[in-house]
Amino acid sequence: MVLVPDLKKMSLADTETTLTNLSLNFVVIDSASFNPEYPPKSVIDQDPEAGDFVKDGRKIYLTLNPSS
């Protein structure tokens, strides 16, 4: 089992590196309305949530902040 990290506010490149190192996959499912509290193109939501335990190879579904 793998502990899901907190990916919020991470860039997509950092997210990819982090999840690859943990043997997890990811899918970008959506871009939300621009949120100025998050950097552009960063993760604003994830499923499963940080702190959950998942099996190796599990997909983490991401919602990204648009660039503008």
C-alpha cells in the first residue's frame, strides 16, 4: 500500500515526478475556474485525498488550476 501525498499547489511536472517515484499513475480530469490562491497549472484537487492508502499503480485523478 502507498500513502497518497498532498499534491495541492504542486506543478504538473513536480506531481508527475512525485507520483512516478511512488509507483502511482495520474489522470488530469479537469481544469477548474482560475483560483488566484493557487499557482497557474497547479493541482487544486485530487482523488483519492492526501493521506489515503492505495495499491501500487493506482490512478490519482487531478483537477488543475488554469493558466489564467
